[in-house]
Amino acid sequence: MLVRTCCNKFISAVKSSVEYRIICKKSDFTKNIYNVNRRNFNKLEARHFQFFKDILGGERMITDQEEMRSYNEEWMRCVKGISSMALKPKTTEEVSKILKFCNDNNLAVCPYGGNTGLVGGAIPVFDEIVLSAELMNEILNVDENSGVVVCQAGCILENLDNKVAEIGLMIPLDLGAKGSCHIGGNVATNAGGLKLFRYGNLHGNVLGLEVVLADGTVLDCMSSFKKDNTGYHLKNIFIGSEGTLGFITKVALQCPPRANSITLAFLGLQNFERVLRTFKKAKQDLGEILSAFEVLDTPTMEFVNERLKMNSPIGDFPYYLLIETSGSNEEHDSDKLHQFLESCMEKELVLDGTVATEPHKINAIWSIREKIPDVFKDCGYLFCYDVSLPLENYYVLVDDMTQHMGKLAKKVFGFGHMGDSNLHLQVEVDEFTREIKNHIEPFIFERTKQLNGSISAEHGMGFLKARYLNLARPYNTVKAMENLKKLFDPSGIMNPYKVLPW
Amino acid sequence: MLVRTCCNKFISAVKSSVEYRIICKKSDFTKNIYNVNRRNFNKLEARHFQFFKDILGGERMITDQEEMRSYNEEWMRCVKGISSMALKPKTTEEVSKILKFCNDNNLAVCPYGGNTGLVGGAIPVFDEIVLSAELMNEILNVDENSGVVVCQAGCILENLDNKVAEIGLMIPLDLGAKGSCHIGGNVATNAGGLKLFRYGNLHGNVLGLEVVLADGTVLDCMSSFKKDNTGYHLKNIFIGSEGTLGFITKVALQCPPRANSITLAFLGLQNFERVLRTFKKAKQDLGEILSAFEVLDTPTMEFVNERLKMNSPIGDFPYYLLIETSGSNEEHDSDKLHQFLESCMEKELVLDGTVATEPHKINAIWSIREKIPDVFKDCGYLFCYDVSLPLENYYVLVDDMTQHMGKLAKKVFGFGHMGDSNLHLQVEVDEFTREIKNHIEPFIFERTKQLNGSISAEHGMGFLKARYLNLARPYNTVKAMENLKKLFDPSGIMNPYKVLPW
């Protein structure tokens, strides 16, 4: 079994660390940096503290300033809140009582999972009460027959995966943060990750949810069935709503069989037209076993070589592909991959390549891709973007950006989950200035739109991106989102200043 | 390439035909049979007709009584409305103008797709204006690179599938009604079908929607990307909402590669415990190529033998399985299936079996499963149920029902999409009586709940099941659904009397 860092995470990490360097060296709070106005929520009083203490006892109610630090800062320190209390319920009933009380007393709440979201979604902006799922970590049922796991929302993704691995299944979600992220947070943010290409998104894989609404109502949308058409599919409203519509307390997930064999190819190609043809061919030839299709460009590979002394195992080429297969029969999978590669060579799609079937070799090749964040750690200022693009325009944006930046950029890097049409574009400059930012940002969003792309791909809006929702979605759509918020949380106590423009 | 009738459809057809025999021999309208009260909508006046004529012209506005018959009756004739007008817009803008006008003038609307839903969802109950998508049938884009098709909602499923087949892709949805059902209707009803087991549900496969709301607002939730987390996932609210929250005008769907090879096994087994073990083994051994796992019991197979003179190709056994594989390499797939079967035989899970790899043989074996509706055509009255159950309880319900009915039933049949935990249970009696119905219905719903199942599996609520929503979902959940309806359609003009209890 492979253990690898998902690139989602490290791209985000790079992005956030950059913002941190730009923003957080001011050592200030989010509210000051972004000039946010506190909404008219009540402030915590002694009687509020007493109520929560009566429910949870002293141990599950954090008020110590030192202890509160981890609840007030994103681990990359790009946002910083001033909350004075974190609550750690264990049951749905406790969550319900807490939210009802907060709603009745106009106290704002910040749902908190594993703190791995990286867009400031789980960190209070002001003094919101932190409502942590960390003690709601019971795996309630694993149905060996149908392959469905039911658990509390605070279960750590890796624990769930280990649990279902015991019976030959897997969680169809893989993130670098899997050792600390919560399944409830994953669902709330519609987390993507590397397995999405093969196993689909959480809207398809989540079979049931239990959610507590702002007023304490427990919304039972639980189901363990792939087919369950009884009324509106309410659970899907909460997938990707980032704790702003309700607090997810339970999750039912379908789990596919765990792959017995994994093979990995690392290939060098001449141009992007051949990258595209190779992708289409891979989908046809590898079909049901294709599990990852990642691309790196020359600047990225050169940077990896230069900074980490990790050389390409196949020499230097304009583009590099990592193609992974996962299947149930090693011999068949290897056979398919070799047939595919031979055919690629014959058609001169691929100039050179290497294939790994043993775990340590696979890990060695994957590490080239995984080490990218380390590479960027010590470079100049980095502007990072996460977009989806139609594949024929996938690399056009990188070329356009390179041309647009001219000498203003030290380098422009393009790489990403090409199988999901998801590009990570990064621009390295000597140092951050407002002028350079303004030179990049109107351009990249407008150009992405011209190329029929999406300016936000696999990350939630959180706090950091909420301001840009109007750029990404039409007026009527944003209006409908605001109406949905009013329906489920009329007082607006659930995770204020997140997702929707503030 | 196989062409087969999806069992979803024929089970529904059997169910509806039975209801037809029970109900429609009264030759009456839905409103009378079910004693429904017409809500306080306005009736069509000359000025309304003129407005619609100005938009659509005479040809796309049907008012002829004879022509209206097909819009007023479900093709199985289990429901019958009294609408006097059907409108056939071609564009989103026309839909928007029509709905705005209807909303402003308090005129009820019944969205109409391919009329294949079979639960009365697309047929007016009273004089609702029928809004048909049949002329909105343009395929707008097929992205060969990413495998995404974008089309208007009235495209016929089979046409879409044929279109993407040209470039080696498939629509991840297969229904018996595919020659006439619309993709918009499929999405609106969250249609299941046989491919759901392998390719997942529409919440996972639909990437974008355009929807017109009751007040004419065009809600643009279009996207062609697997990763697009920009705000709430509004599109999912409309998947499975059966036209009661808005009218779907455009759909973007992801399309997987078309399978190159299909193999089919027909197996005989001793008892349900071995059926279950075989299912788990099939998931492990066949992994990524397993594409169908269907079960039939002895009464069902005997009925097929008796009525259609179609014998089991392997002799008589208590349970029969149809296991299909679909993959990209015929040799590999066949190899996997044979290894799996040999191992099943060795472990004495399976008593006998046959495998087909040639299309005509595959079709011959599938036809045993497909012919079940023909079998039931001439039997006594049939009560039909479509439930999901945890697999360990999958057949318990059939045994319990058999015992519960005693001599009241001629036979109890159990078969279905076991891979999706979806059981079709049918009870044959000499003739329909209220007493027998009352003997069955409280029992089956209560017992299904006791067995942790769902009383509604792959069908929408439509008109016929809307009354039972309160049985299937908790109070708070139904309340939230009603609030959602009020949010998107405050006047309640969109498909009244459907989905929610009336």
C-alpha cells in the first residue's frame, strides 16, 4: 500500500505559506488585516459559560488562552481569530443543545474539524465560539457486505481508511492531511484529492448525513443505500457548504474494494498536444484501471532538480507525466500498462519513460511530484492559483501568463491533476508588491473565464476566497446561495464571514 | 455492444400495469380516484393563451384535446390529468418567460419530459399547464478530451449515448426507457438504472445544470469540471426534485470510456448465505470490472420457466445470480471471471454456472432476467415493492412476507439489483382487495424499517408515492423539504401534488 502526500494539500500549503509571508508577518488578526466589520452578535457572558459548562463539564470546554491558540490560528497561520472558547461535544444531542442555545442567544459559532482546510474556513474571524468535532470520533458501523461505513463526523480520515482496510475496502478519498483531517470537514468542504479522478466526488460517495441546524434541529438525512429516492436530497446541500448551513454530525460513505496492485509510469513528452493525445489514449487503453494522470512542465521539473537534487529518472523533456494504475490483478494491470506504453512509443507520443511496479520504486517516483512544496519553500514570493480548464486550453493559460508577466516574473510554473482538468499555476517574483499582484490577478481570472475555465477548482471558499464568489458565479446564483443561507441559518450564526461575500 | 432492457423499467412497468388494472379500470381521473383537492391556482383564460401564442406561435402550443391525451396520461395509464394546454419551448429564454408569466398569474405548471417516470410525476393532476422539454433537444458540446457532454434537457438518453459512443465514451446511465426518456427528466428524478452499481449516481456524474426557477429566474449552475468548489452546490438540490423546485434546461454530464469487452455469468446457488459470500468475493476478485450483480429466487425463475418456456441454462437451484463484467481488455476480463468462478466452485459457493462472452449468448442469458415483466403480465393481481435493505437482511423480507401472507398469497417473488442493495418484492394474489392490501402494506413498510431498510429505493415519489413521504422520512426532514419548496417556489406553481405529501 502506498502512502503519499496528496498534492492538493501541498499546493494549498504553498499558497497559504506565501500568503502568510505576505500577510502574517504583520503579526495581526484577520479582522485587522482584512478590515472586516464584526457582525452584531452577542459577546460571551458568565451565564453563557455556565450553560456550556453544565452540558459539557469543565474538561470539554476550553477557555485557557494558551490552549485556545490552536483553535484561533490556521496551522499555516494565514488567518488568526480572537475566540475565547472552544466546545468539544461528543454527541449529536450535545451539538443540538449548544447550537439551540447559541441561536437563542445570538452567539456566533465556528465549526472546527481537523484544521486542514487552508482557506480559513475553520478559524474564527472574531470571537465566534469554536465548536470542535474532535471528540465525535466513533466509527458506528462498517457493513462488510455492502461496503458502507457509518461514523461520527470527527473521525480522522486515515483511521476510517485503516478500519475499512481490515476488510479489503478503502475510503474513496485521499488527502495529504488524512492523518488529521476529519471526515465531517472533508464532507463540509467537498474535499477533492487524488482519488477523485477514479472514484468520483463526495456527492456521489456520501450516502447519508446527519446535520444539526443553527436552531438545534437535528436533520436526519442518513441512509446507507446507493438507491434512496425519497424526497429532496437534502444531504447534498451540506456537502461543500463549509459549516455555514449546519454542523455535520454523522456520515455514511460507500467504500470500494481496495486495489491489490498499483503500477506507475513516469514519461517524457515533446509538447502539450502529445500530452493531450496521451491522456485520451490512456483513458481508452487503461480504462477502468487508470487512477492518476498528473502533469509537470519543464520549469517545475528543473526547480525540483535544482533545489532538491532529484533528477528526472528519464532525462530532460518539455513535459512529464505520472500515470498510475490501480487494479485487482497485478499481471493484467502491468500487461495493460506496457501495451499502452509500447503503443505510445510507436505513435511517437512519448519520447521516453520508466515503469515502477514495486512499492519503493513507486514511492521514489511519486516523491518527485510530492516534493514540489519543498522546492517552493525557499524561492521568491509566489502567487498561486488553482483553476479548472477545458483540456485543450489547459496549458494555454500558463503560456499566456508567462508572456503576460515578461520580466516581472522570475518563473511561471504549471502542473496539476490533468485527469481532473485541474491546473496549479504559480508565478514566482522577487518580492510581493501590490503592483505585481494587480498585474496578475485581473488578468488570470479574466483569461481563465475567456478560456471557459473555473477560477476555483478543488478548494472551498473558506474566509480567504469568499470575497471572490461574485467573480466566479453569476448574480442570480450567488443570490440563490444567500437565500439558502437565510433559510437554514436565518440569524447567520453558523460560520459567519465564510463562503459568501462579506 | 449490448442492448438490453433495464430491469428498473420493467419492474416499474409491472407495478404500474397492476395499479392500472386496479385503479384505471374505473376509467376515471386521478383527482377523482385519489380524492385530491385542487389548489387555488387560476384557470386559463383567453389572455393567457394569447401570451403563450405570442411567445411560441401556434405550432408549439398544443390545445387540441386529442393531442393533449398523451400529455394527460402516463403511458401505463395509472394517472390521468385534465390539462388543456401543453407548451413546447425551444430555449431557456422561452422557459423563463413562460414560468415568469405563470408565476405572476398564479397558473400551475407540470414539467414534462419523456413520460417514462411511472410514478405520475410528469402528468398533471388537474389542469396544470404542461411544459414539455421535447424540443429542447440540442447537444451543445461534446468535449472529447475531458469526456464531458453538455446538452439541453430534452435530449433523449439514447441519442446522447450514441453521440458520445462515436468517440469511445458512454453515458453513465442506462434505462430501459432510454429510447424516449429525456436527460432532464433523468436528472430531475435522479434516475438509477443498471449502471449505477458501476458508474455511480447522478449526483456524482452531473457536473453542471441550468435551471429556470418558478419566477423565471435562470439559475446558472453550469460547470464542466470534476473539481469546482465555488460556493454552495446548488445544482444538487435539483437532482431528484422532480420538477417541483425548478425546470432543468441544460445538463453537463461526465462520460466514462465505453467498455470494450463484456462477459456474463449465470450461476446457481444453494442458499442466500452463499449468495452473500459470492457477492463479497465478486467485489474482491472482479474489482474494477464488476458491472452487474443481480439475483433471482426460485419462484421467479419457475415462473419464467412456466410461462415463457425459458429454462434455466444450468438446471434448478434455490437462487440464481447474473454477474456481468465490463472492461477494456477481453482476455483479462475473461481470465478474471474464470478465476473467480473456479474459486467459487472450489469453495462450494456456487453449485453450477455458465459463462457467456459472445454478444448473442450474453443477450440470451440476460433475456431470462429481462423477460420477467412478460411473465407477470397474465398472473393474478400483483402487489409490487421497491426497497433497499442491508444485504444481510436482503432476503429476510421475502421470507417474512411469505410467512406473513400464508395462504393469502399465491406466490411471493424476490429479485433485484443486489449490487445496489435494491430488492424488488412482489406478492401475487388472486384478486385485489382492500383487505389484502391492508394486510401487506403496513407490514412491509414496518418490517423494512425494522430491518434498517428504505421503503423507497430507485424510484422518485412522483404523485403516487408522495403520500408516503412522512412514512419514509422523519418529521424534521420532511419539514426542511417543505421549506426548500417554499424558498424556490413560494407560490407552489411548480408540479403541485408531487414529491411532498398533498
